[in-house]
Amino acid sequence: MSSPSLDSSRAPGPHEHDHAGDDHGGRDHAGHDHAVQPRGARRRPAHYLWLVGGIGLLVTMVALRSITAETGPWGLPNPVQDLLTLSTSVVVESLPFIVLGIALSILVQVWIPEHWLLRILPRNPWGRRAVISLFGMFLPVCECGNVPLARGLVRRGFTIPESMTFLVAAPILNPVTIITTHQAFGFDDGILVARLLGGFLIANVLGWLFSKHPDPHSLLSGRFAEQCRLDDGHGHGHTHSRREQTLDLFVRESSILMPALVIGSLVAGGIQVIVPREVLVSLGSDPLLSVLAMMVLAFVISICANVDSFFILPFASTFLPGSIVAFLVFGPIVDIKMLALMRTTYSTRTLVQLTTIVALMSAGLGLVVNYVA
Amino acid sequence: MWRSVQRWRGVVIIGTMAAITLWLAVTGQLALYIHPRYNVFTVTMAVIAVVLAVASVAGRRDHDDEDAPPPRRSQRALGLTAAAVAGLFTLGMVLVPPASLSTATADQREMNATAGGDEASLAAASTADEASIARFTVREWAAILRQTSDLSFFADKPVTDLVGFVIADEDDPENVFYVSRFVVTCCAVDAQPLGVPVHLPDWAGTFEPDSWVSVSGEFASNPSSSSLQSVAVIPDTVDPVEQPREPYLF
């Protein structure tokens, strides 16, 4: 952080402080935006207190963690302990992707000039969506990281159907997923090709369908729509420095995404403790049932697209290839954790429609592969 | 109160979780949750999260969404509930000691459903020398057992110090248990139990399910009449051991 030295913090002067941290915002507006001065003045002494407080809290947490780790198992009943272990593992696996997603979202919203992103896009809506569905190639985040990124794109002027096209396509059409899927399956049974084409197709059809919606803003959740309106009204990006905007966005996105991530992970973990896996696995060799079973498995297990090929590989010997494709296409787009995360941005009604469309198309794709391959 | 919770819940949760993740990495316990190939990525992102979280708290200031209209009562209740659930879970991550998955999960996932079925491993096993057979883990034995029950194949291939946790065979819980390990391909969510059946009448008198043991012995025709496993280890020794630092096989 570019915080001023201790000396300058003792010698008062809100202007000096603002200048130390801001690249342009504070300076430009200090004169006519009277909100800036009291803010700068009030922040200065508290600044270090909060810094110390924040570090102190984290150190306390880690200290508590080390102490409780040594006092031995608490004797939680097995299912409860496993619920916690499973949910924690979903959280620990997803957390880095969420952080990456938030970081890229901040990059797109704050640090990349607006016209860059919009200029490279074709004007024709189909062409635009086709290009947007390939964004994942240079923003390699899996699906949970894509939610903050898609939110960032909407606030950056993308239409809502376009944000969905991105959200659906990017986890599949991205270099990490392509590499891991290739490592796991090679070109066997057309699984890799079907996954990529299927993801592209579903994303574009979905974007096209939602672009027919008469009032796209009603697709958003109330809270997110509210935030977008606030952005428009305030003309964000002019009143605050980039550093402040960065931290602001981090606070806001984590506040919305973290509870959703935890709740999604808890539900995903809970279902795994309750539902026996063999119920699903016993359906493996029927062309239709295997596809449905794999989609249910993908929905329940909620793991990231970047790594799901390794998960499904051991099942490849017992399940038909079409069902594997359905798993690999459906899972990245819709699962328990994703629904919780997407609910932060889209309305429940939208999510029901989205799930229905994606489920039907993935099932169709799986059946085609089963009968053709 | 409402606004502070709403605003800061995420930073507190993400900061705490990232800090705990770093602690897990330092103490070598990240392997309880994810495959080691993701360690570097996970630790890097956790460091970024900690830095951003601390910076956000330090750079605290008034916010423009404070002039947003007050939320409806139902929304507020929902937001507080979500914060409470997420907060409790985070506290659980801080206070409940990390543990590996138990028999409760193994029971829900069919034993050996995904044991490697490739013939290469069987071929490799039939030509393996004594030293490498002695190093076989539950994974290799489970793959072999899935492909052959030919006793002559096992003739000169003893089981040496096979480590795993104890879980009862559903079909003959009194006389047969599995020495079992979870195999993890990505994270603990996808853990698949693999196990080698061991025939030891009244084993439950000596060992608890979930406890870790080391088994040595020979494969033979399974004497149990109700177990579906035709081949089992007839143990020479079964010794209790500590849970290994990496309880899963990767």
C-alpha cells in the first residue's frame, strides 16, 4: 500500500494525505467535493488503528487455530465431522478461484480503460456473443471466479444476456479446463470436442434466448440491480482514487460472494453425507439414465470446471461417454454452489429458466454422444 | 449495525479463511482437503486475499452505498442469517481440529467402485519384484483384486505393512473388515474409498472402525461364507498405528 510515512501522519494536512495515496482522484476533486476533506481528516489517525486491528484479528484467529488443533478431536459424531470436512474442502478448493475472480474483476472494472473491452467486440449481436464466449481463453477462471467477473462486466456496460454467455462459456472454453480435460481423456470418444462445442453452443443459445427478454434488468437480483443503478447515478471512477475503488470492490464482492460460497458448500457437503453414491453409480450403463445420473452428480458435487475431469475420469470405465460429456458440460454451469453464487446477481426466476435450458441442452448433447459415439 | 455486518462480513470471512488456509499449508494439513498439485496456487491466492483484506480494513472510509434506501425487513433478516451461517462455519474452521474423512463417508460411497481397472497395472504387478510388492499401497492391491481372484497369482505376493483405516465389510461385519484409504483426485469432496478385505474373526473386539492399522499377511481364499469377496488377507499381524500425515492417496 502506498501509505504515507509516520512523519506525515503526525504532521496534519488532509491534502497531503490524499495526495500520497491518490493518483489523480483526490487532487482533482478536493476543491469542489467537500465530502473529501472530512473523510481524509477522519481517516488518518484511524487508519493505523484499523491496520493494527485487522492484522491483530487475523493473528488471533491463527493463534486460536493452533491452540485448538492441539487440544485434540472434539469427538464430533462422524457424519457431522465429515460434513464439516467435505464443506471445508469445497471452500478451500474454491477460495483461490474466488480471489482470482475478484482480482480480475477489479482489474477489468478499475484498471482497464473502458473502451478497450468494448472496442474489440463486433457490433452484430451474434458476433459479439461469440467473441464474449471466448473471453475465458484469456481470463482463465473457473466458474466460481466467473461470477464476480461477470458482475464486473455488467457494471462495465455489457448487456445482461452477454454476461450470461460469458458466465456459461468461460469455465469450459478456457485454457486450464482444456488442458486438464485433454490430460484426462485425450481425444477418446470425442469427449473433449463435445465438451468444447457443447459449452460454446449452450452459451450462445442461452445468450440469444435471454436477449429476446423485453426487460433485461428484471433478470437481475434486486440487490445487484440496485448497485448498478447507484453506479450509474454516481458516475463511479471519477470521485475516488483507483486504490480506493479497488478496496471498495474487494469489500463489496467478498461481502456478497463469501456467504453464498459457504452456504453452497454446506449444502453440497450435506447432500453427500446423506445420499449414498451407489444410487447414482448403479445407473451407469443405461443411455438415458446414465446421462441424468451424471447430471445429478455434477449438480451435487459442485467442483470447479478446471479440475472436474480428474474427478470424473475413474467413472469413465463404468459410465457411457455421453453421460461423461453431460457431466462436463452441465457441471460447470449449474450446480449447488453455482446457484448460490449466481443468486447474488440474477433473480430466482432467471436461474430457474437458465437451469432448465442448460439441463435440457446438456441432456440432449449427452444423448447424441451416447447414440453416435 | 445492519450496514456494518452487511459491509464487513465478507472481508472478515475471506481474511480469516485465507489465514486458516495458510496455517493449514504451513502445518502440512492442506492435504486433508485438496490435492497437493493445487498447493502453490492456493497459497498464492490466500496471500493476496490476506493482503487485500487487511488493506480494506485499514483503508476504511465512508461509502457511497450508505445513501441507498434502507433494505426491507425480510431482506435484512436474510442478509443477517447468511452472515450468521457463514460466520459460524468460519468459526468452525477456526475451532474444530482438521480431520480426515471417516467411515461415515466411506459407507456412502461404494467401496472399490473406482479401483483402477487397467490391465497394465496387473501386468506390472505380476512381474514386480519383492521390494516393490512390499511397497504396494491399498491402491495397487485394490486394482489387482478388481481384476483377478486367481489364488496362484497371489502365491508369492505377501502383504507387507499395508496401512489404512478399519471399516467393516457390510456383508460379514463380524469377521471381515477392509484396510481402507480414500483416493483423492482433486479435493476431499471426490474422495473414493479403496480397500483390501482382511479376514479376522471378531476383529471388532480389538479394533474400532476408523482406527488406523498396519496389516501384514498372505492372500487366501476368503473363509467367510457371507462376504462377497472371494479373496482376502489372512493376517499374520495387525498393529494399531498413528494416522499418517497424508491420510489420502493422491
